[in-house]
Amino acid sequence: MSLPASIDVVVVGGGVMGASAAFHLAEAGASVVLIERGELSGGSTSKAAGGVRANFSDELNIMLGKRSLDLFADFPQRPGQEIDLHRSGYLFVLTRPEDVELFTASVALQNSLGVESRMVDVDEACALSPLLNPEGVLAAAWSPQDGHCTPESVVLGYATGARRLGATVRTGVAVTGISSSGGEITTVQTTEGDIATGCVIDCAGAWSPEVAAYVGIDLPVTPYKRELLITEPLAEPFDTAFTIDYATSFYWHREGPGILTGFSRKDTQPGFGIERDADFPERLAELAEHRAPGLLELGVRSGWAGLYEVTPDHNALLGESRQVARFLYATGFSGHGFLQGPAVGEILRDLYLGREPFIDVSPLDVERFASGDLRPERNIV
């Protein structure tokens, strides 16, 4: 399929953000081409742990997660794809008094915004997460409507839905430049020819600064490697919450017949390399021995490493450039991009159409870093 000579919108990046944007725009009647230089969901999305939640400390993130949970639940009907959604709940395990205070305040904010969550004691936490070792645990934050699903299926569903609505979805095509005149976009150059357009949406994740640089825009996004493992099948399957030891970032949840588990290394240097660390299993085992010793009885079936796209305040960049008209961006989600993808697709649609999104996202504008008006998110690992 050749690229269109002209189009309303060029979406760059075939992960969850780009696919969601393409679907919602096509559904609204815009002509769209989605360009991905590799394969769909081949970047950070396919390497995600698959968690979906509204358990955050910031109102914007809570609302983005809440709206996305509704859209994930409706996914088999719209756009029409099974995504293996398991609403197993999220359990943040807390071992420090200051963290109990933080999550108590977060739960109160979540409840005020219509999110079901509560603090639980140690006994209930162990019942919700059978592998959990209660030693040192003070309390936990429990959000029962959260859970996990399959990232690749979400992207496939949105891309298929976008095609069905008339969008062009092309893989193996790279953007090589963006031309503008008088502060307005005119053309996108690609490895398969030029596309005349007045709008570009940058959803290229860790690579989004490269795209933004074509129009002279600086997006402060830094890539960091994250790694995880999946165990061999459980001898006796059991249900468990998506569990996070907040102090160490060690986490686990059910994945098919086994357990998906990982943690965020604090000694990781920024960069695009995703070579797996030889000592990762050993470091993971040390955390498991203390917090979930039952995991040590399971062999490793597979694993992989991917990239987080991190901003200085660990919050997303979402909005439209003030320097170049109709250059929109959605990037820098710092580990919670997959779970917010459905809602962000709706917001990008509304920004393009000049409509008010369901929530004011102006605080996520990149200009906040110049003004110093940052919004740190604390319920992350």
C-alpha cells in the first residue's frame, strides 16, 4: 500500500499512543496515516508489564487511568478486540510510615474522584496476594478495579479498527523530516516519499525527541531500560493481585500459567540499549527472597527488556506546540503510558478537532519545564 499524497493527520509511532490516536481520529472522520518505522507495538508497548490502574497521587493521572479502565473494559465492543483483561486489583505494599501517609492521602483523593480504593491491613494484604511475605509490612493500598491486560492486543485492536474506519497504517516506514512554513506544518518526509499535511502527532515514545527536533521543538524525554521475567507455569494456579513492594519497586502478577515479575533498577544509566543484564535474575531473586519467597520455587520461562520514556517530573508530555501550529505530542509517560493510552487517544482527537477534552491537560504541556510548574507523580516505581 502506497502512502497517501496528502492527509489530514500524520501520526508517528505505532505503539499504544499512536494506534489509539489513529483510531479515535479516524472514528471522528479525520483522514489519518499512522507511520511506524518498525513493527506495531514493537517499541516500549510490547515490553510493558501490562498493568492498568487509576491508583495514582495526581488528579490528572487518576482521571486518565479511570477513563482508560472504562475503555479497556469496553474494548471487545469498541474497537472490537479481546485483550485478556484481568481486573485482579492493584496492591501497593507499604513498609515505611511516610509511604503509608502518602497512600492514605492518595486513596482519599482517588475516592473523591470516583475511584474505588482503600487502605488494608497486613492480614488482608496477604489474603489478596498469597505470595506476599508480611515481614515489615505496615499496610497496603488496594484498588480492586485495576489489573492487567495484553499490550500487543490493545495495539492490534486499535490499528485494525483504524484501518476499518479508513486510516492508512504503515509499518517499516521512517519519518526523515518535517517541513514547515510560517509556523505551520506543510509536509512530512518519509523513507517512502513525502506526505502533504497540516498536522503531525508525535507518539514516538522514547524516540519522540527525534521527531520533535525536525520542527525545532525540545521534548525532555530520556530513555531508561527496564527488565522483567516470566516464570514457568505454577503447579497449582492461584489468583493474586498485581502486587508492588513500593519501597523496592519489586512487583509481580499472574501472566498466563505463570508469574510476571520485575523491578526498577536504580543504577540503570540512560540510553537506548536493551541488552538484558546478566545479574538481573540474581538481583530479582534477592528481592523475592525477602518479599515473595515462593517465587524462588519457580523456574524462569522467558523475559525481556524494554524502555521507559522518562521526564524530569515523571509525568507525561501531552499537548500542542505553541511554536509550530498543529504539532501535537503524547510522550514521556514514565512507565504509565500503556495504561493511559485509550484516554490519551481521545484527548488527542479532541485537541485536533478543537474540542474540550474530558479533562484539562494543559498542566502536561511541555512549557511547564520552562515555568517550573512541575507535577511530580509519586505512586510509581
